[in-house]
Amino acid sequence: MADDHKIELFVKASVDAESVGHCPFCQRLFMILWLKGADFKLTTVDMKRAPEVLKTLAPGSQPPFLLFGKDVKTDTNKIEEFLEETLAPPQFPKLCCRYKDSNGAGDDIFRTFSGYIKNSNPRINDMLEKKFLGTLVKLNMFLETPLPHELDANPNADVSTRLFLDGDTLSLADCNLLPKLNIVKVVCKKFRGFDIPSDLRALTRYLENAYKRDEFRYTCPNDSEILLAYKTVAKYLNK
């Protein structure tokens, strides 16, 4: 079906107006199309110039948006659903999760990270950091816990050895979470000197596995793009 359509994904451009800019939603869809193995064109949109493509194809919208043949789709969640339904087996791999819990894993991290990184008051920093760290610990516990298919293979398994959230292949859940974790890692290091604790072994392993994959590594914006986006949002602690 997809061979009869031209697929074009429009994403935010970086400050150089050419490479991929900071936008976890753009990266999410970029990863999905790459993992699907679909033939698609990636177009970066320089938001500073308010290009004609925005006015004609998706007035009032911001990237990401998808052009599928002559149809324009602008809602990230709906685009994800559309791609999963349209780019389906046997020609394209299925990316949805086997387990419901995989979809929500880590979904509270970005909220606590935002509260932590936007605060400039040192008196409440420890409290906010503890909340944020708690969400990382929760994700680590999920990644440590063997999934049903692992227990079927080894009923005595105490710790999961899977590579990603839902198993050994990247899923839609990973495409949603990993771009956010990359932002968290870059921004916390710069503004708080905070690294994801190495004793969170399952989370550390998960990120290491992800950075080995081209579909994630090569869709990430440069760290400088992320830091530029957070320059007016993230706060250094007042002394």
C-alpha cells in the first residue's frame, strides 16, 4: 500500500536550518518510519522563516506533520496509529507493544524532570531531585522485572535481560520514551551536574542498548540543539 504513496515527514530544523532540531515528537515519528523500513522523505522546516509549506500544507500547525500521498496528518498520536495500521505486516514490522505496561513505562519522568530543572530555589532542589530520581528508580524497576515471555522461557529468572521496554526489539513505547530520556540526560548534566545513577543498572543498560541503534542515535538532535531549547527554560540554582 505504501509503495503507491509518497511519504514525507516534516520535522523542526536546527539553528543551521538544515539538520534535525530539538523536538521529541519529531524524533519519535522519525524513529517509527526508520524502524518500519518505509521509503520516506525527511524535510526539515525552519520555523524562524514561517515557510510556505506550513501555510499551504498545515496552516496553524507546527512540525511534526506527515504527508501521505495527498493526505496531511498533524497529530503525533494519530500519525503513530496511522503508520502502525497502514505500514503493517507482512511488508512492514509491527511495532506496538505486547504488554500494556510497556506503553506507560517512564511516562512520569518528563513531568518531574521539568519541575526539577525549572526550579532556581536551592531550598527545594533536594526535594524536587528526590521526586525526579524516584521516577527513574520506578523505570529501572520495570526494566529489571522479567516480562511474561522471559518467565515462560526461564521460570526462575530474577532479573530481566531484555534490551528494550517490551522485549529485544524497539517498539512504539521506546520511540516515545527514548527521545525524552536523551533530553533529560543532556539537560540535567548541564544545569545540575546530575548524571543518571550508574547503580540503576537496568536503566543504564537500556540507554546503552538504545545508543547502539542507528534508529535512535542518528535521529537524536545535537546536544547543543537541546541546550539551546532549554536555555530560557532551565534554571541554574541561585547561590
